[in-house]
Amino acid sequence: MSMDIHKTIHGDYVKFTHPTAGHEHQQKYAAQHLIVGNEYQIDKVVVHSWHTEVFLKDHKEPFNSVSFDNIPMFEKELPEITYPAQCSCGHLFLEKYRLSEPNKNGEVGFCWCGFCQTKLMIKPAQNP
């Protein structure tokens, strides 16, 4: 089992189970701040093109998502999201977020372009 980066959201809990996953500097940082087998609450998950940062409650710096497993009782059946890759300004959307539940407009997530400060709201993917 591993952490599902697309279904894990703010407030969920994950378990630190893979202390040797990720790059060496990430392993060392995790070993200094986390205990193997302990559960931690998610503050936010930031999906990048090559890796995913996991920000935990009460920790300032992010951890690599490959170090964690979801806790089964917190896994959800959430709608599939298709995120656009590129902002209208031409830069890649490096930050992608999922809302804990759809808002009043039916939107379930958003992308953020740090370059032009654009927030693009996302609705669930439509099955043809």
C-alpha cells in the first residue's frame, strides 16, 4: 500500500511506514522529525510534476509522499479529477489541490500558478 496523492486531503491521517523511501536528504529529515509507524495529520498535499510534497500538521517543512501510507478508514471514494497541465500564461501548474467536498458550484479542486497568481477551479472529470 502507498499514499494515494490524489485522494489524500487536508485533515486526513497517514502513517509513516517507509523511512528508506525518497532521496537520502529526505530520509534523514524524516528520521529526525517522525517516528516509524506513527500517524500524522495532513495539512496539505502539493503534487508536482516529479514528486509530491506532504505538509503535516505541526511541521513547517514538507515530507516526500513516498514515505507514507493512507490509513484505510480515511480512504475516500472521491470523484476523478483531470487537472490541466499548463496555465493560460504558459507556465505549468505546479500546485494542485483537492477540496474535502465539492463546493456549491460542484468544483472539487483547483490548480494554482505561482507565476501569474492564477487559481483555476476544477470540476470532476466527465466519463464519456
